[in-house]
Amino acid sequence: MKKLFLAALSGETTARPPIWLMRQAGRYLPEYQAVRAEAGSFLELCRRPDLSAEVTMQPIRRFGMDAAILFADILLIPYALGQELDYREGEGPVLARIGDTRDLAQLKVGGAAARLAPVSETVRKVAAMLPPDCALIGFAGAPWTVATYMIEGGNPGDAARTKRWAFSDPEGFQRLIGILVNTTGDYLAAQIAAGAEAIQLFESHAGLLSGPEFHRWCVEPIRQIIARLKGDFPDVPVIVFPRGAGPHYEGFAKAVAADCIGIDTLIASDWAAVRLQKDCAIQGNLDPQLVVVGGKPMLETAGKLIADLAGGPHVFNLGHGVVPPTPPEHVGALVDFVKSWRRDKRG
Ligand code: CP3
């Protein structure tokens, strides 16, 4: 029988929504902290397939989600292209900035696949460890979001430098986006070949653009990556999470040919049911802070969310990632609640 998560992504209205959570592996879990300490640094953890596979499996063992997400990071692509990368406590990621079109010559486009090889090894290891009903998600950042980190040298804020480059020299900026489209396409194809059963593209900074710029720098690169993956792997579903896209959510899934769209915390689930669910499966969108709170506020909102989206395919998730202060028991209670929900028990 088809795994529940993959059934929902193929457009089925399932008896209950499958559940997984963005950032389900991470700092809120003491067992993650232990492996992270053993690795020494976050980057080293990502470069060690044995440890990355272990961390991928931790939430599955503890809570029994319907899908595991490969443990890696969207910034491994800039790293693989030769950009210096460090993750600092309390500061987030720090990259050696690239400033303009001339800097593109420094990027080691040819060497990226070799530097990303440990990620495929992690996928192979996890694929061999997963329970039979649990699916494996591979992922990457979408080109615009990854470009903002490369150009701003860390968390992009309002992405002023990136925008000035894109507005003043669109042809040069297009070359960077083109490099990211190709590298990301190869990277995701390698993850699928290694055993990833679905792909998620994180466009975490979609909310920084609008109008023609949104179309050129968010929609078009994502559409190209999906077209390339579907050419080689037509049956592997693709989820896109265009966080902050607001009104651009409408029509987005069709424009990029995604199988599922991830909605952020600002999107009303009853609006998504009417305007988005006719085009594709919907993933989301419980507020991560409700999982910090737990109890009745969390479960009542989760129940309403499921009811709102029960008329079509829905993958239960948060509207953004699990945050570090989340008590693990609250995640357990949420997973149990969603797994015991039944369409026929409603009302
Ligand atoms: O469990 C999972 O979701 C899988 C692993 C995963 C990580 N990052 C691990 C991680 C995934 C899917 C990501 C995606 C990611 N990384 C995104 C897109 C999603 C989003 O949050 O919008 C972005 C923007 C990044 C870039 C990034 N990586 C930042 C900004 C930071 C620092 C801030 C933070 O949340 O810690 C990271 C570090 C990071 N990536 C950690 C983890 C578990 C924490 C590192 C640590 O242990 O100190």
C-alpha cells in the first residue's frame, strides 16, 4: 500500500492527514544536542553521513511522524560552491559575501557535486533505516533564498544588497540564479537517485519580492528546477514552501507545477481550502509558538486546521520550523492527536 504521506501528495483525500514538522530534527531534542556536541560543529555534523542519518531518525523514533526529512541545510550549496560558511552560536550562519557579477568567477561550479556527495550518502543510510510506512523527504533551498544568504553573508534581513544587485544588473544576477538552478537540480536529482521519495524546496524569503521580480526570481527558477526533476523522475512529488508570498500564493502551485504547496502562519486555512487546494495538496500551517504553548490552545487550533482542509489533500505541518524552546512532549501530543483523527469520527 502507498505510504500515507505519498498518497496525500498524489492528490488523495486521506482518512487522516499525514504529519511531519519542518525542523523536526534539531535543538529542541536533547538527543540532537548530544550528537551535535559529538560532531563538534553544525557543518561537521552535516558532513558526517552516519551522524546526519542518526539525527534524521531521532524524531521518527521518538514520535513516529509519517515522513522523515533528510538532515542537512540549505546553505550546503553555497558551501559546495566554495563560499566559506560558519554557524555561530546566537548569530546564525555567516558566509563570506559575494558582491557582484565579477565575484561569480570565484564560485567552484564544477566541484559542487563532490562536496555534496556526503548528503546522498546520508539519504542512502536513512532509506535503509526507515520504518516501512515512513517516507523520506529530500530538500534544498530555492535559488532566490539561497542567493540572499550568499550576498548578504548571513540572515538576509531586508536583502538590500541582493535587491540592489538584481535591480541594477539583472543579467549578472540572472547568472548567479542560473548557477543555483543547475547546481540545485543536480543535487536534488542525486538525492532522489539515493532514495528520497519526495522533495521540498524552501523559498523562505519569497516575501521579499513582488510583481515581476517575484515572477522572475522566485517562480521561474523554481519552475525550471521542477521541470528538470519531473523529466527524470515524473513520479517523485515536489512540495514548495514560498514563505511570505501572501497574495502570490494564489496560482503559485500551477505556475511552478508543484504537487503540494506549504502555507506559512499568515495564510488562513479556510482561505487556502477554497483558493489553493483545488490546484494541489496543502501542507501546513500550525503556528510553531502554539507547540511551545501546548495543551488545549495547540490541540484546538490543530483540530480546526484539519477540519478546514479536510475536503482535499492535506499534509499536517507547522507554518514554519519547530523552535528551540519547544517541549518535546508537546510535539508528541500533537503527533498523537493528528494520528488519531479520523474523517468518519468528525462532528
Ligand atoms: O529537521 C529538519 O527540518 C531538517 C534539517 C534542516 C535544517 N535546516 C537543519 C538546521 C532544514 C530542512 C533546514 C532548512 C533551512 N536552513 C532553511 C529553510 C527553512 C527555514 O527555516 O526557513 C533556512 C533558511 C536555513 C538556513 C539556516 N540554517 C539558518 C538561518 C540557521 C540558523 C538559525 C537556526 O534556526 O538555528 C541554520 C542552522 C540549522 N539548520 C540548525 C539546524 C538543526 C541549527 C544548528 C545548530 O545545531 O546550532
